[in-house]
Amino acid sequence: MSADIPESITSESLVYTISVTDPTNDTVTCVITPATSIFYLQTTSTQFETEIWVRGNQGFVYDTKRQYTLNIECADQRNNDSAEFYVYILRNMPPYFPNLQDKTSVLSRTSAAGQIIYTVQSVDPESDNVQYSLSSNTSNAPFIINQNTGAISLTRSIQTEQEPGYDLYISVSDGRNMVAARSLSVRIADVNSPPHFQVPVQTLTVLENINSGSSIFQPTITDEDLSDVHTFSVVYSPPDGAVYFGVDKSTGLITSLVDIDYETIPFKSFLLVVTGSDSLLEDTTNITLNIQNVNEAPVFTKKYYSLTTSENSGGTIIQNPYYQYTDVDGDTVKFSLDCGADTGRLDINSSSGLLSFSVDYDLDMVGTAFQINCKVSITDDEYTDMAYVNITIMDDNDNSPVFVNSEYTFYIPVTSSVGSFVGQVHAVDNDIGNYGNVLYHVALEDFNYGLFDVAQNGSISVSESLTQYTEGSTLNLTIYGVDTGGREGQTLVFVVFPSTNVAPITSGDGIQYLTFFRYSPNMAWFVPLMFILFATFCVVVHTIYKSNCSCLKKNEWSMRRKKRKRPMKSFQIY
């Protein structure tokens, strides 16, 4: 008797059922001698039948041991019988692939994780349970195989994969035999080409004062898939960039969202990380926008100014115009002045703009203007703006009346009646206009105040009787000349009462005056002076005469000597 079992058997299995006979129908018991741990016997419910079983997981190896001999001994109460049973090990046959080598393709844009792309088939002659394994020529290949079913599926979507294909190597094992790997070529169809920005990093300068909505920069993106439609997104750093700049979702065009003003923007540089996507793949470019300050012109917010001042000396500052101007850059500005023909009369402080007289400004000088119109310019060394200043010069009472003579002497009889003309004084005030008008009066503190009156034209007249004064006496008066501005000058007037023995000369207006030669004190010094001058003249004339005569005599004597020494000349008469 014999039986065959495959070497790959692993489970506890029935090998064979043996039967015996016993004529007396005694109970028969069978055993294996000697006993073995690989096989065992088991009685059945049928009389005279015994089963041979192989224990599980024996690990039979055909090449090591191909046959087992079992000595089976059966016995009743009195007799026994034995026979040999042969167990033959059958070599395990490996499984094989009926559908490998092979190739397949996968559409990348419709792929998804878990999608089955191919199922490997295998046949095992012993119908053993087989297990599959997979490897690839590329690390991190997006494929996996079900070890029990042979189904190959995607581990991830390959919509964004750039590999054109993979070579997969599949092996199968029945637990005892491993079949050499067979290949499966997987081609990726419709591979999506990624978009690319031409310049990955760039820095741009944005000049201030560009208006809202102005185009700043157009990033350029390329894609081998000409039919792809791209969308754009942006991340700002700092986030405030979203307030000032925008990126068009369909074109990527960068524009300004507000008017760009360097002075008001808190940040002067912004990083825009712009992403361009074809819905599957994307690329980014880093665009730095640096805000550059542009010099802006200073501007007079008030164009016209009017000042009023008084004439004054050179260097005197005129009233502050309080210019109203702006320079958003905060630049240091300079002032300059153009007053036409009057430019030289005024100076301007280049830093503050304050005006001052460059020379003494005197309206009392002929040709001096009462009004000056000037152009005031403000500049930051690049831009200039202009305003207009009208300056009215007021006349100042800068001159006091000055009398033509510092002293006056007038002669009137002591018997002159009230109202009689004494004399006239005259003061000159160099001020023009009202300040040049002079009014006269006698000093109130004068001892002789009240005896005489002074008219507006400087005429002095007797206001009280003078009979209490004696002939030959003199009265002193202080006469003031005052202009309308309060400035004054003064002169001293002597009123002389001459003696009656001096004949007065009657003037045409009926007022008697003493002449120089009729005033006896004058003659006392004048006559001696004339005598001395006459004598001096005579001495000078005599000296000159004597000197001339002496010179003539010398010349005559010299001529005579020359004549004596001169040789005689001969004359021939024809």
C-alpha cells in the first residue's frame, strides 16, 4: 500500500484509510511501529478501518527526503499482522504568469489614488495560495500590488507627475517557490507640463505719485501645454501690500490700488510671491517692489501777500509775510527775490524768506517809490514756485526841522506898537508830505514868553507893549519849529532896542531897521580893521615894486657886457 502527498502540504491531512479483516470479528487495533511524530493513526466509526494522518507544518522537502515507510501492525486479543505502508513526497510545482510580460497605459489627468491600472494573473499546479510582490525601476513609484489578488493600483494621483512611464517588476510565490520577476511597463499618457515664470526672482522700482489703477509689471509665464489656462494668486509681505497693490487673477498683471505716496506709505518695500497655476501644476516668482521717493515741487498755497512798513535804515527787517507753502518731501527750501528796478533796495533771507531793507530807504529822496512789487521764489534746488508780494512804504518822520540860521538878530524901536513886525525866521524840514510842514512857537518856558507872537510862516510880531524896556537893551527869544510828527528844532532870536541917536532906515514895509554902518558898536571895530588892511596892502605893493626894479637893472647890465665882447661884422656893399 502507498500514498502521495505534496511537499508543500502544511495542514493536518488524511493520507490513506487502511482496512483489515478478522475472521472472528474481534476488535482489531492498529499502531505504527516504531512510532513517528510525522504521521499518526486514527480509528474510524467503521469496524476494521484505520486512517493514516500527516501532522501539519512538517516542512517536507522533496530534495531532502522523498519517501517515508510506515510499519503498520494490527492485532486482536490473540493474533497480529503487519504490513508496510509507503508515503511518497511529490515535488511542488511553481506557479506561473499567463499575462506577463505586458504593458499598459494610464491617463495622468484622470488618475486618482486607489485606481486599479492592471491585474496580474498566475496559475499554481497544486492550487497553492500564492502571494504577489512588486518593485520598480524608480524610487517612490506611485504603484502598489495586492499580494493576494495581484491587482496593481495607484498610491496617489499622478496628475502632476512628470515621469513619462515606469517599469514594474512583479514576483509570485506559493510559499515554497518564488517565480522570477516578470515586467509590466506602465506608460503615463497626457503628462501635464508645468508652467514656468521666465524670471523667478526680480526687484522693481515703483516711483511714487503713480495713480490708482496704474499698471506696474506684467510677469511672463510659459507652458508647453498651449491649451492650458493659468490663474494667478499672490501672497504679500508685509500683508499691508494688499492695500496698495493687486494681481489680476487671470493675467497676473500687477497694478496699484491707490495713489502711491512715498511720504504716507508706512513700508517702502513689499515682497509679492506670485503663483501661476494651470490647475494641476504651479510655479512662483518673487517680485520685490521698492517705493522710490520722487522729489516734489514746493508750492505756495497762498500766492499773494501785502505788507505795510515804514521807511527805515538798511538792514531793518520788514514785517514778516508768513508765507504759506508746502513741500511734501520736507526738503529744505531757499527763498529768492525779484523786485525789478527796485531789487537792489531789498534783501531776502534765503532760509526764512524775511525781507529787509538793503540800503537806507528814504522816501524824502526824489524818485524813491512808495510801493514795491516783488516776486518771491521758493526752490528745493530742483523745482521752483513763485508768489507775489506788494510792499507799501509809509513815510516816516525821520527829519527834524532845521532853522536856516542858528541865531537871528532883529532891531526894533522900544516904542513899537502891538502887532508890529519884528522879523521872520525860517526852518526847513527835509521830510516830504505832511511831515515837512513846520509850525512855529515861542518856548513856553522862555522868560520873554508873551511879548511876541510867531505866525505859521515864521513871522514874529509884538504882542505886548515894550515901553518898559530901555533903549540899547536886548531880549532873548527861543523859537521852536515843530513838524506834524512832533519833531522840533530851535533857534535863538535877539531883539535889540537901538538908541534913538541912530537914525533908523525905513524899509518898504514900514518897519525900521538899523544898517550895519549906522550901528555905532560895529563902527568901533570896523574902522581900525580897515586901516590895518590898507597899511598891509601898501607894504605888499612897495615890496613887489622894489623887487621888480632890481631885476630890471641886472638885466640891463648883463646886456651891455655881451655887446662889448661881440666881434665886429664886416659888410660888403654892392
